[in-house]
Amino acid sequence: MASRKDVAREAGVSAASVSYYINNNGYVSAEARKRIQEAIEKLNYSPNQIARSLKIKDSKQFVFLCNEIRNPFYAQLVYRATNAAYEKGYFILFSNVIDDDEYLKRICSYQISGLFASNNKIKKENLEAIVKQGIPVVVLRDVAWSDLDQRIMQIKIDYSNIFHEIAVHLEKGGYRNVHYISGAKSGKPDEVDEKTRNYRNAVGRERSGDITYNITDTKEAFQFVADTYSKEDCPDAFVCSNDAVAIGVVKGVTQLGLRIPEDVGVVGFDNTFQSRFCVPGLTSAEISAEKIGDIAISMLIEKSKGQKVEDYQIVPKLIIRESSSRNDL
Amino acid sequence: MASRKDVAREAGVSAASVSYYINNNGYVSAEARKRIQEAIEKLNYSPNQIARSLKIKDSKQFVFLCNEIRNPFYAQLVYRATNAAYEKGYFILFSNVIDDDEYLKRICSYQISGLFASNNKIKKENLEAIVKQGIPVVVLRDVAWSDLDQRIMQIKIDYSNIFHEIAVHLEKGGYRNVHYISGAKSGKPDEVDEKTRNYRNAVGRERSGDITYNITDTKEAFQFVADTYSKEDCPDAFVCSNDAVAIGVVKGVTQLGLRIPEDVGVVGFDNTFQSRFCVPGLTSAEISAEKIGDIAISMLIEKSKGQKVEDYQIVPKLIIRESSSRNDL
DNA sequence: ATGAAAGCGCTAACAC
DNA sequence: GTGTTAGCGCTTTCAT
């Protein structure tokens, strides 16, 4: 591989001039520009990003710590973020969440430009340790942390209205016995995520018993329904914390011999591809993963330029499909 | 951040000794080890990976170029690869495929340790340019390239039997009019992927007309079925090149007012989570994404150690579920 | 067994 | 405008 030195020699200029040319700072005459340009092409030169990173203490890589890439919501998020980052000159260093100190130290030793994390599997202290090093951090807020370090930027989802909207929608459909399936570990105050907290608020205290905790994927949801209910005692509607879970419920309920939406209504969350192409189509609260991917990247970039960055709010939107529309039949 | 120099000073040894200690080469006395260990802990030191990369010309990052992370098959693959890589001391630099020269140059300038690519969106020449630089390359083979550079390692899927197996299975179910939905751009020789080629071989020449090309995701598949067929003239079985496409077909067929599997049988490919939890459960040819993730990482690592690495063969396995099982009813 | 020193490829302050 | 140079944090050869 040709280095900057080779280019300088070939073009008959100094190494510094090549740097100036590449980074478009400093002064370099039209004459020199041309010769450098030619030398670069001739040698098929490409600047060594590692050497550059070492010098400027920034690798132009953003770390994405995602709960679960196998959940299409995160896949869509990462997909978009990757493209958005590339357009701005960055790459994505991808990681499943492995929440130990060793891991975070290792990844930070790449002099990363910033970090995105969905926050329900990573500890607050670890995030704070990173932001303290001056690395921009954005979290997709899920669990509500108290007194989080102010330097951590947040993308917040405003759940204040959506569960009420869902409740009204189900009621109109004549569903009376609604069960919520939560991804939170338990009902304990410090383990409850924002969705669950808002669901509880929306349905009121008296309905808090109608919640099952700690179900996060399709398989678990299917098992839960299959193991817990029979055709006779199944709730007539389920609200699920993500689409993957909802799909599991659809499958489980169908297996019990019940029909959707005639016997049981199902509502998902995230409006991923899955919900659109589930059979029957799944009613789902849309949170745009693409939007979050884009926003996360621009927040990280702005922050790394030293700009002041405000937290970002997203309001979910209910997309109604067949799985909860008994009235249309 | 503390540097190696700080540690050396704190421990009262030379910088070189710290290096020896960290990399576990060279000699360092028990005495010195202890003092270095203490200094590292006291200063919370972590070696700078970028500086190390520059020196050893290897960043311990593998690039994963995936067709489409939003397809759960690739999501599962990347998920597993990420963990496997981490255990061996590597990270994953993730990219959607952006197949231009500029892009590849930029990513290689990170002195990457290796590259994985699924090969149906990236050009052969580009891969060959990379392997020529001495960077280990593994492809998940899909399109059959002729005279590919020998240094490119391949994970091959042996489709020689699976389509025959599927054909027999459908015939047993009484399905007579089978249509294949291909991901290949067209039927042209240099654009046909391995799956399609083998499907053609399995069903014989006379059935080659029963193929639709250039459909790769759920949405396209749904549109295709909805736009092309009516309840009366729909084929009675579809074989699809991946599960995402199969889901779209299920949805499209259902919308035509036909039932699965009674009226129409559907077979997918890849056996992702989607097929397991589709309603009805989707018959699918299993190719273990997890296995491929693991294998890819170990091939890259072995190659980077200078070992001789053989291509890897995977044989798909038909997983039969409800979507093609008319006889069970 | 340990340390001094050169050098990986780049940036940027400074001198001309 | 352009070149010289120091130095980013690390590895490793060679001398001791």
C-alpha cells in the first residue's frame, strides 16, 4: 500500500502538502494540487485511517449497542444508521450488548467517535463512565433512569397517549378483557420500562393485575400463551410490547383454536415489517426505527462537533390492521 | 486516559516491559509483573487499540458486508458472528453493501483483519482487489462465479438435493402446479443464483417457465401475488428463495381468498424465526445462519494466522410445517 | 530480564 | 504557499 510519503515523492512535494490537499486545509497551489491528484491516482493511494485516527484521537466509528439485532426493529434501525453514518464519513462498529466493564473498555480503546445504546440491557454506570471520557453517547430511552448524567443524550418515546388510544380502539371493537405482555423483568419500580409504566397509567390501577412480565420475543410469547390459557379462559385481547411478541401471541392463540380477530384481538408495537406481513395484518403502534437511526447519527455528529444537542421526542402512532378490527367483519 | 508510559512510570519499569507484560511475550520478572499489574489497576489503564493497530497493521476488526440486515437470516448471522468474534478478540465493523470502489477503499483503510460478504450484491473484482492486499476474505456463495480468485474462501451451500426433496414433498401433498419465486435478477446465465440454477435442474427444463425472477423481500412478493393472480388462476404451490418472500406470498395468497395449506402450499427458505412463527407455520429449508456466522469467523481467524483454510459446505435440511401439509388435515 | 530507540502513517504548529 | 519536524501510543529489535 502506498503511503503519503510515496505520494509526496511522486508529486515532488512535501508530505505536509499532501495532508493539506487531502484534508482541504492549509494552502496548496493549483499547480501542486494537480500533481498531487495525479500521484494519488497513479499510486491508487488511500489515506490510512488508523494512522489518522491515532493522530486526531478519533476513529470515525460509531458503536451501536443493540439489545437484539434479530428483532427487526433494531435491524431497521441499524440499517438506516449505517447508511446515514457512511454519508457523513463514519462507519458502524456493531455489537450485541455484552454489558461488562472489560467489554466497554475494549471497545472504547478504538477511540470511537460516539456510542448509541438502547438502554434496557446496559447499566447506567457504564454509560456514564463512557460519557465522562468525552465520548458522545445517545440512548434510546426505555427504562426511565433517575438523575442520568446530563451529558448523555436521549431519544425519548412519548408513550403518554398511545396506550389510551389503544384501549379506546379495543373497546370500540368490543374487546373487554385486555391483557398486557410486558418486556420488563418484573413489576418492581426500578425494573419497569416506560411502556409498562405508561400502560399502567392508561388502564388505571385496578387493571394492573392483567400484566405478564419478562416476555421479550416470539418464542417466549408463544410458550406463554400455550402454557397459560385454554380456548375457554383466554383473554379476548392482548397488547404486546413489540411485534415479535405479538406474532408469538397470534401463533399461540391460533393454536388454542381461537380466531383473530373474531375471538381475540392482538396489538403489537414498533410497526416493523413483521406486523405489516403477519397474517392477519397486525395492528401496531408505529415507532419509526429509520427515524431513530437517522436522528441518532445526527445527534452524535453534532455533539462531536461540540454543539449543544437537545433530547429528541418521538410520538408513536397507532396503525390499525386486521388483528384488532372485529367490527370490519 | 492513561498511556503505557504512565503505567511504566508508575510501576518503575520501562515502557517495553509493560508491552511484554500486556502481550505476554518477552521476559518480565515476577517482581515486575506484580508492580505493572498494580499500576494498571491504579490508573485504570487500557491499551490503545488504534496505536496497536497502526503498529501491527491489523485492527482486529472484521468487516461484515451483508445484503440485507433486515432479513432475519442475516440478522441471525451477524448476531452470532459478533459474539464469536468478540470471544476471539475481534469486533465487527458492519456495513450494508454499498458496492463502489470508494467505499471499499475507505473501509480497508482501517487495516481490517478480514472481510465477510454475501456475494450477490458485490462485484467479484472488488472482492479480488481486497484479497490481493492480503486481507482474508470469506464469501457466502450464492451466485456461482467462474474462476474466482483462489484466495477467496467460500462457504458453499449444497443445493443439489434440497429442491428435489421439496418437489417430492409437494407432490405427496397433491400439489401439481408449482411456481418458484427467485431472487435472481433475471434468468440470464450470469445473473442466476445457485438456488435458482439448482431448482431448474431439479424440476427439469420443461418447468423453467414457472419461475418469477427478481423478488427478494416480503413486500415485493406480496405485490407480485396480488398483481398477478386471481383466486381462480393461482398456482397451487409456491417455493420461495427465502422466508421473507414466503411470508409475502402467504399474505398475498390469503388476500386472494385462498387458504393455506388447503388451497395453496408454500415453502420458504432459511428457516428463520419468521418461518417458525408464521401462521400457519412455514415449511422451510433450513440453512443455519448461526453456523455460518461461527464458521465465517473461524475461517477468517485461521486464514489471518496463515493457515490453509478449506472451503466449507453446508447442506440444507427441509423443515416441514403446516404451510405445505395438506395431508395432515 | 530489561531498556533505549526506531518507526508505523498521519497531522499541525511553526519556520521559511 | 511549502517544508521541517515533533509526536500520537504502541511494538520490537538489539544491546546490555
